[in-house]
Amino acid sequence: MLTLMNLLTPAKDSGLYNLYFGLSLTMIILMAVTALTAVILVLLQPSNSSGIDALGGSSETFFGKNKGKSIEAKMKKWTWICLAVLVVFSITFYILQLEGLWA
């Protein structure tokens, strides 16, 4: 990873080198944490299909359905928030890399 960062950074004689390197490293770490959080949230969510349970004709009670829906709705909301933040971080990192090439 350090080799990749060396390819993307401006010349070391530039006064902005330390700031650029610090921002790039921070953005990579934030993107990794956000992506990992999104993956964990997706894995914790229950599936939308009933799968093999549909063959048995099992029915759920009203309270059982609504209890899961509130938690499921919150997890879906936080998954979308994490993915939106990841998109913003990715675009910011790309712009930062473009600025680094011209500095």
C-alpha cells in the first residue's frame, strides 16, 4: 500500500507533501472503515425472501412481523447512510488525487 501511496503523492520537495500524504492516508482509512461498516450492516440484515419456509406455509403473528420491521428499517437506513458517506469519501479522494497530480 505504501508503494501505491508513493505513486500518487506529489514530489517530496513540495511544501504540501505532508498535508497531502496525511489527507490521502486519512481518506483511505475512513473509506475502509465505512466500507467495513456497510458490509457488516448488510450481513446482519434479514433476507427479504422467505426461501424454503414458504413451502411449509408458516405464518407469523402481527407482533413478530412489526418487531423485526423496526430493527430492519433502522439497519436499512444506516446501510444507505454508510453507502452515501462512502460515495462522498470516494469522490473527495479522487479530487484530492487529481489535485496531487497537478501540485
